[in-house]
Amino acid sequence: MDSSISSGGAHGAGVALYRVMVRIRAFENAAETASQGGVSAYGQQAAGAAKVRGPLHLSTGQEAVPAGVCAHLRASDYLTSTHRGHGHTLAKGADLARMMCELFGKATGFNGGKGGSMHIADFSVGMLGANGVVAAGLPIAVGAAHAQKLLNKGDDITVCFFGDGAINRGPFLEALNWARVYELPVLFVCEDNRWSATTASGPMTAGEGASARAESLGIASTQVDGNDVFAVHAAAARLVAEVRAGGGPRLLHALTYRVKGHVSVDVAAYRDPAELAAALETDPIARARGHLLSAGVAAATLDAIENAARDEVDTALAVADAAPWPEPAAAFTDVQTVGEGQWR
Ligand SMILES: Cc1ncc(C[n+]2csc(CCOP(=O)(O)OP(=O)(O)O)c2C)c(N)n1
């Protein structure tokens, strides 16, 4: 670990990474609670008092990856996400309360309450969208990076998050191939949380996985402990710099773990409890806290960050609760129309 980062450095970089992770965790915890009682295991709405309805994919335990990567990005850089995108969105700088409004289905959400958890986008910070279709963010990212190159957008880059399950779908190969052929400014980030819904990814993946497949196309890749935010930060610093410098695409393969079930009330009965227990021992927030404390950061500083995150999320819950529902007519806006613009 870079000691200047772990100790907070001159600019408090380590503490800033901690804050990003803690805000993501607080958001996920609150969203999980707000979703309870309203959905069945696979997202069908059931009767209940849940404020957040529909499928909810939590990134609890994976916070170090978006925190470490997005620390190197600016608003003009683009990002594409997955169905598990709250952490990416927050780390890219999107407003936390507006995201809660979107999850609540309120008019003040990023997408007017019509997108929900899996369709969040905030173009104002370069967040091009979460995505319910596995691997579908990859070609979008490559298209965005190609546009950056064609439009001479300086040294702006695109970052593309995807899961280990996505590498077994065709768009992964197509996207990496296109990015390499045109030497596009894109950083692919595989969040390898070991599971693809109810299936363990390992036995379903031939060869050595994301890094090896990228290398086979001539795309340099780096594997990193995705639960060590300082390691992710250091690896991403190098890769982002290389992509910004015009070096073409790179891939970061981050090994992490999906702590919660795949979606909402999935209790993940298909996995060995011992596996979860072992993974919890490597919790990225607890580890970062330990590193920061031993580097001399005061416990009170970290406690204050945690309290502030809880307060911010509580405020967001109240804001979302009080916010108006979309007008019924809004169902007919922002949708594709056919022919003369009439809804069909
Ligand atoms: C094309 C497609 N196939 C299947 C699904 C159903 N599905 C949703 S998430 C998921 C698992 C994805 O695993 P991974 O890419 O590793 O992401 P993770 O959920 O682990 O974050 C599956 C199979 C889907 N949404 N899209």
C-alpha cells in the first residue's frame, strides 16, 4: 500500500476513499431495508409496504472497486454500469438523494422515477447508465470511447464496469476486439464477485477468465485484490494514466465478493455459508479502516464520516418519501414513438 494514501496523504486521499465506500454502504443498507416486504425473489411486485419496489441488486462488499477506480475520473469521463450500479453511480459523483428518489419511483429521481435501480443514468457526471442486460454496457462503453476519439475529446476516457458473468457473453469479445482494433480510450473493469446470479462463475468459465481473454487480444490487464481499496486505487492510477495517454484499452480484473443475495430478497441458499463467512473477513471497509487507523488517522475522523453518511442517507430517505410521484402522463414521455409520434 502507498503510505501517503493510507495515511490520508497531503490531501486526505485515503480518508476520501473511505468516505466514498462508507456512503455506498450506507446507501445500500438503506435501500435494502426500504425494499423489504415488496418484492418476490425475482422481482415481481407483491403486496406490501416497501418503498423500493422491483428488483434491487446490491453492491454491498464490493465498494472498494468503484471507490478506487472512480477516484481517478472527472465528470467529463464516461462510465457505463451494470444491474448492480449504485456504487458506480455514487463514486462517479452523482447525487445520493436523487438516486434514492429514483429507487422510490419519484418524479425527482434521475429518470423521473421511471427507471428505478437498474436504469439509473446521470449524464451530468458522465454516468451513461446502469443496465439490466448482462454485458450490454460493454458495447455502449466502446461506442462512447469511440465518440471521444472521433470528437477529439482531449484525454477523456470511458470506464466500463461489468461482472464476471458478462465475460461469457458475446458482447464482451466484440467490445474488447473493437476497442483494441481502434485503440480506444476505455478501461474495462471486471468486478469478479465469483457469482453470476445463482451460478458460481468459476466452473462456467473456460480458461483463466477476464484477464487472460483480454491479454489474448493484446489488451494489457492487471489483476488486483478488489477488496483492498488502496490496491485498487494504485492499479487504477496506472491504468487510467495509460489510457489517458493514448495507450489504447486496458483491463482491470478486481477480485471481490458479492455479500448479499443476487437480488432483493434472494437469501443465497445455494452457497456455502462458510464461503460467505470467509469473505466477510475481507470486508473492504473494515480493512480500510484498520489500515487508516494504523497509519495514524484518528478513530473520531472515521466515526464522523460514518455518522455523516448515515445522516445523509436518512435525509435522502425523507426527501424521497416526501417527493411527488410522476404525473400519469409522464408514462408517455421519454419513450420511443413510431410513425407520427403517437403512442402505440
Ligand atoms: C443477457 C442476460 N442474460 C441473463 C440475465 C439474467 N441475469 C441477471 S444478472 C445475472 C448474473 C450476472 O452476473 P455478473 O455479470 O457476474 O454480475 P453480478 O450479478 O455478479 O454483479 C443474470 C444471469 C440478464 N439480465 N441478461
